[in-house]
Amino acid sequence: MLFSAATWTLLAVFFTLLLLYSVWPFRFFKQLGVPGPRPWPFFGTLLYLRKGVNAFDRDCHAKYGDVWGLFDGRSKLLMVTDPEIIKQVLVKECYSVFTNRRESVMIGELHDAVISVKDEKWKRIRSTLSPCFTSGRLKQVFPIIARYADQLVKTLEKTDLSEPIDVKQFVGPYSLDVVTSASFSVQADSINNPDDPIIVHIKKILNFNFLFVFLLFMFPFGVRLMELLKIDIFPTASINYFYNIIKRFKDQHHADESMHGDFLQVMLQNEIPESEIKSEQDQPSKGLTEHEILSQALIFIFGGFDTTSTTLTLALYNLAINPEVLQTLHKEIDANFPRDAPITYEALMGLEYLDQVLNESQRVLPTAPRLERLCKKTIQINGLTIPEGTAVGIPVHLLHKDPRYWSSPELFKPERFSKDSSEEVNPYAYMPFGLGPRNCIGMRYAILTMKMVLVRLLQSYTVETCKDTMIPLEFNWRFQPVKPVKLNFVPRLQQTMKQTPLDSGNVTFRIFICTAASVKRQPVSKLRPPPSSSLFIRSACFLISQGGLFVFSPCLSVCLSLRTVKMFVFSLFSASTWTLLALLFALLLLYGIWPYRFFTKLGIPGPTPLPFTGTFLYFMNGMISFDRECQLKYGDVWGLFDGRTPNLVVADPEMVKTVMVKECYSAFTNRRDNLISGPMDDAITVVKDERWKRIRSTLSPCFTSGRLKQVFPVIARYADRLIEKLGQTNLSEPVDVKQFVGPYSLDVVTSASFSIQADSINNPDDPIVVHMKKVLNFSLGFLIFILMFPFGDRLMKLLKIDFMPRDSIDFFYNIIKKFKDEHHADESIRGDFLQVMLQNEIPESEIKSEEDQPSKGLTEHEILSQAFIFIFGGFDTTSTTLTFALYNLAINPEALQTLHEEIDAKLPRDAPITYEALMGLEYLDQVLNESQRVLPTAPRLERKCKKTIQIHGLTIPEGTMISIPVHLLHKDPRYWSSSELFKPERFSKVSGEDVNQYAYMPFGLGPRNCIGMRYAILTMKMILVRLLQSYTVETCKDTMIPLKLDWKSQPLKPIKLSFVPRKQQ
């Protein structure tokens, strides 16, 4: 036997946690309602790329439309092919939201290159480099480009043209020599010296190990780990080689006082010391540090070499397979540049058909198949929410061939780019050099370089396909041709002599038939890597089968023996180290399962918990369905584990009565220990015992009838404002109900709390709304970590890791402090909640201990915390309850009709709404009650037992969490007739149905119920009346029926309804 049972258990736990880590982000796009292919653990959707970026993106576009979600490893990538969204991303919101590219994996020396830097640093570097690429500067380097183009043609004259030419290998040295000479004013000559060290090191760098990139996508902490271990993606020797020669060129420029016309001269004129850069945000307007100069020079070489040579290769390929286009281009060149005529900058840039050919070649075969930008703050574009930190990918190759924007997109038609063409080019569907402020800075230089060499080549030669030319061109997953592009270069003089029979009417066709090489699948045992392969390749063979299955063989040709495996494993560490590791994992596993005999000892049934996670993973299908299954299997009492925390679930109304009411003050006063350390440490929702009693008694006057009448005009004003907003909305499209009513809830609670004029209804980008969304979208990963490791809360405090975004918390605390100061400065009496709290402010010194508390009063920090919790409680729960209520009315039109009749009878459209009349709408009360019965906002209530107690023969030990599954009790057929039906009448006074108050708890129950219940009901009744006076609600094609909830008890996709003006109906 290989391992003991304990070791196998440890391994199982380890791999379970590893798997959980690998799939954790993969619900991201489902929560946004964005479709996409199913991701694989660790790899995400990277494995689908094995058939090529083009084919994969094309399949996704056909299946999911213009927006879909991918995962590069664990990193989110939102793919967009809608030109309007692209316009927002690349142009309109570039500086505010989409300034940066994806987090760079270019650790090491290239971290401050213009392609990878961010925000203010990028602006500084970009503005410094821009003068390198002005028309004047390009004219200065023009003779250099012309000289190397001539040199390449001379090399071609010495070449044996009877053999096909590998085009990229041929033009690559030209690209390299041009960019090196134009950058540093040196005499490079890799055209005639293919073994030049520069060429050798360039190839080494461009052939870096993609395994590292995959690892960084799979394990985002890998960048920091590689930095720590000083592992570079690019070969260190090659990087150092280039830095040394660039430093040498730099020193030569300083030593030579004559003015150079190269790019390095521009950078040296703008050199600044490191000390001028105060921080990432506080940057000078221009200037480059010494290291930044070296990095930009290096990126000029890489960008100028590889992308230019690839684009040239593809342009020559397109000309070779489209001879009629080539013929037209020959005519333009011959007309403007006879073979012996000098080529001038102005004349070269004036070749219109050559421009069209280059444009069309880059349309058909773009060098960069995708563009990417990173969203640095949550934004909504055309109804699509893009959360902060999401990478946005734009599949250029798809847009370049989309028949919606191009006629006959598969044909090579340079004329489509002519000024006289009737085909209008959509700039957001054509991006060979990127788009917007962060496009390719060297675009004009690259075009000049390519045009020069194409003219010089085509003055003397034509290009033709050959037996080695791949037609059509096939690309690998890295968007590189599967095999080198090879063409015949034919001297035009020879071609003219061969074409003499054409003049006498004889036409000769030369036909080349190219077939794709068939791929033979071999069994794993026959996979033999070449002897020159790296140690990693020689140690492991990977086979990706057609079905996408990975087969791993830890062998060269046959499976290793068990003895060899053991030898390999034990060679990693010494026996003592393995013993310590085994002991560590054993202790870790013991810690992970130690509490799990708790309910067994009490004789309470329940599902089997898993190490560390407890019964969490059972929630994957939703809390409601899980609780329903447990009740069916175990009865009214069962035990769960939230991580390592015991949680006793109770669905017996008599026991609920004891917990929530009878023994509330003596045993069940408190809720779960606060998991969210920080701003809400002393909010009323989490404080305990005597402290809770003091805060509750202080806040209760905020919610008396008199106080609610004072804030009633505020609520009415915002209800009217929301109706005005709806009147300006295009009602032919369904309305996302929560997004519609959410701003109303936020404005009402903010204004009623602080007497300010909030207006997020008309300003969805209001900072309050933005920060509210950030706070509510906190990471559930931290919550699960704390439940699995109870010391995690203290650890997070120690490491100063916040559960909620620190900038958003600070934002709310600052505005609450500002409101507080304004209240102190203004001595007039206000009717808001903050006034009540300020009238009861006490110093910290009055609180002697947790047990010795005054009867009333709030400290300064407690006032801030209660205001904070008012905003969040009033916003999210109220807007969710309103959304559910409108949904229930829409799918139950008979109840909606009855409610319309009540509103029309008591509050006609033009009649003023009074507090007393609103609170007297009995059927509206019944509708709200029934809606909260069918879809409660809080699916569970919780209390913590603070002393061992026995209830109905059940012993509940001190420290046990008690959960009450509200959603189960609300639909239990023992307490409700026809529990699945929506019947508001069951709550009427004359109903024969007796409502069991311990089986109905939408706002909690007992002394610790929701303190803002009456305020929330008033807010909801007001807006429902104002809406239904003028509109009715109906389901639409986007309405989910029946409603499905995720494991957080939130709708799987937004609730959308149609709002129809009643006069039309």
C-alpha cells in the first residue's frame, strides 16, 4: 500500500482545497448574466485555444453574440465585439476607466516599458515619447530606412531564387537593422550577418517559455513568487545583453555632443532623476528616468522587429495569393518610382494604393488578434456592468471580418479603403494598431518602414506562391502560422520575358495545389521528445487529444515503475522533512475536522461535513433547495457546520418562539459574532447584550409614527422623482427592476438620515452609488476563509486586510462625518435620524465596560456606525423587497388588478397622498406581506446561544449558533394553505386562515427584530402607490419564470419587467 489512510485523507483534503482554489472565480460571469464557454479548473478557457484564437473566438461569437466571458486561467476576460461598447472602452472612457492594459506578466526589466505602465506614469512616458514619431522626426530617420531597404534588395540579388524563401526570416533582419539604427544611430548589419548576436538574443527572447505565462494565469500570486525567486520570463543573459548595448549607445550619445536624429536623442533630452517622481499618482508631466530610457529603447527593438516583420510577411503573402492586386500595385509603383528614380518621403507617403493594400492586409490578417484593457472602476456601458478589475478583450480579427461592417469580408479588396469607395469603414471595427489614446505609439514609423521595403522589393521583383506555400494560411494557438510562410521571389525582367507568349494571345496558367498535412495521433507510450528538449519536456509528455483530454505520462516512452516513483518522491526531501510534512498535514486535517462530532454527541442528525469547509459546499445548488432537502431527510431540527462553526437549524415554531421571544434576553440576545471587522464593529446589527440594549433604546425614537410623519414629505418627493424618471425612459425595452428602484431606496434613506438633497435617481454615476456597489460586492472568499479558520478575523486585522473596500468605507465615513459636523453647526432642529442620535451623544468615558452600560446614548463612532448601517440596510433590503413585490404582482395579474382598484378608489392619480391614507391601504399591506412570505429577503435568521439551555427536550450548548430557515417556514404546508400560491387575502382580517407569527418572520421576530421595519414599509408603500397610479407591470420575454435563486439567495439573472402606462392599457 502506497500511503496510510491518514495520508490519503490529507492528500484528498489538499487536492480538494486546490480544486476549490482553481474554480473559485468561475461564477463571475454567471453573476453578471454574461454567457461563455465552461471554464476548466486552473486553466479556465485556455484549453479551448488549442485549435487557435481565431477559430475559438469565431465559435464563441456565433454561440454567445457580441459579449461573452472567458477565463485566462483564473483571470476574468470579458470579450466584446460591439463597436459602441468598444468606442466607450478604447476612446470615451479611456482616461477615466480603461487607461491600462492587463496586469503585466513582464516581470523584471520591462516592468516600466510604455506597453505595461499604468495611469499617470503611462501619460508621462507617452507624452515624452510622442515627439519620436512626428513627421519631422520620421523624415530625419528616412535615409536610414532607405539605406537598409537597398541593402535587403542587394542581399536578395545574391540569393538563389530557385528555392522558396522563408519570408519572415528574410525581412526580419531588415526590420531589426532599421529599428536599431533609427533608435541609436549605429551601423547594424544583421541582413548580411544572420549570426549577429543581436539576432541570436532577439530569437531567444521571443521564444520565451509560455509555460511561465500559463502558470501566472493559473496562479496570480506567481508574479510575486517569481520576483521573490528571481525567475525571469525572458532569458536574463539576453536581457542583460540588450541593456548593456543600449547603455553603451547612451554613453556614446552623451560623449558625442553632435545632435543625433535618433529616438534615443529625444529620450536623453528628457532625462530626469528618480527623485522627481514622488509617487505613482504624483508624476511630472514629462521626462524619463535612466532605467525607463533603457526599457523604452528595448521595447522599440522588440516591437519594431517582430510586429513589423510579421506584418510585412503577411502583406507579401496576401499579394502573392492575389496576383491581380499585386499587378495593380506594380503599376502604381512603376508610375511613381521608375526603377532608378530616387524615393522621397513625400512621394512614398503619397502611394494611395499601397496604403490600401497595407490596410486590407492588416484587416484580413491582423498581427495582434486581440486588444485588451483593464477596467479600473466598476462601470455600466449600454446596460452591461463591468466590475472593477475585469480585463476587457476585443477580438480584432473577428471585427475585421464581420459581415455587418464589411462587404464580402473574406475577399482581399484593397479598394474598400480608397477615398472613392462607397464602403464606409467603421473605425471601431478596424484596429490594426489599436485605437484611442493608448494605440500603438510607433504606428506611423512602422507604416513608413513597411512601405519603403515593399516599394524597393516590388520595383525589381514580384512574389508568387510555390509548392511550400500554405493556402489557406493556418494559425496555431499563438496566432502564428503553423509553418513558415514561403514564397518565390521572381525578378521582374525574367517575368517579362516569360510573358511574351501572352502578347500573341497564348495564356499559360500555373496552378499550385497545397494540401494541409494530416495529423496522426500517436499513443502516449510512443511520444518521444527530441534529445535537445528542455529537462521539463524530457521529463513529461503532454498529449492534447481531439476531445480536449489531457494525458500525462511521467515517462519518456513507457510508464515508470513504482520503485522509480518512490525514488523520485523521496529524492525531493529527506526522510525527516517528509515526516515533518506528514505531521503538519495530519495536524492541519485534525484541526479541519475536530468540531464535527458536536451534533453526533447531541443526537442531532445532519449532512456529513467536509474538512475545513463543513457543509458549505452543499450550498452550491442554493441555500433554499439544500434546506428543503435537509428538512425532508432530518425533520424540524438538524445540524450544519459553517466551516468549523456548529449551526443548529430549527424549523419548529414552538422552539422558534422560545429562541426569538421567550429566552431572547436570557439566552439568545445576540446574533453571530461579527465577521466583518472594521466600520461595523459597533453597528446595531452586531453589538451584544447590554450594549445592544443601550443602542436599541437610543435608536427606537427614530422610527416612531411621529418621526415617520416628519420624513414622509422626503419619501414622497423621491417617489415623484422616480416616476418622472420612468416617464423619460424608453418603455419599449424591459426594465431591470432592482437597478430602477435601487436609486430611490438610496436617495430616500440618505435624505431621511441626513437631510441632504441626494439624487442618484438622475445621476447613476453618483459617487455614493458607485461606492455602495463596491461595498455590497465584497469578496465572499474572505467570509468563507474566516468561517473555516476562526482566527482569520484577527489575522486580517493584524495584516490590515479589509473585508470591504477601504476607499469606499472611508468615503462613507467622511461624508457621514461631514453631515454630522453640519448638524452641529446648524442649530435648527431637523427631522432626520442623525438629529435623534446627536441629541443622545455621550462621551466614551461614560461606558465603564461591556456589562456596565448607561441606559441610553451613543458615542461618536457608534453614531457613525449606525448611520452607515442605515444606508446599507435601507438601500439593499428595501430595493430587493420592492423588486420581489413587483415581480409577484406581474406574474399574478389578478392580485395586481385588485390592488389597482384599491389605489384608484382611495388615492386617485391627482389626489395628494397623505400618511394616514397611505397606511390605511389594507390590500397593499396584504400584497407586501404575501410577497415577503413567498420571497423573503433574508432566507435565514440567526441567534447565538450564550448559555447552555434545554428547549423541548433538546439541549443547546453555550456558543451554538441557531438558524431559523425563514423561507422554509414561509412555505410550510402545515402552517399555510396552498403555500405555493400567491394569495394576499390570507393576511386580511376576515380571512379564515390563522397566521402563525412564529412561521412568518419577514423582518425577524421578538425584541431583536428589524428596527427599521415601519420605515421600510412606508418607503415601499409610497413608491408602489405612485407607480401603480400611472403604470401597470407585466412580464416580458426576459422575465425568469419561475424565479431561480443562486446559493446567496439572489436571482440568477436580473429581474426584468415591462412597465406599461395605464392610459395606453
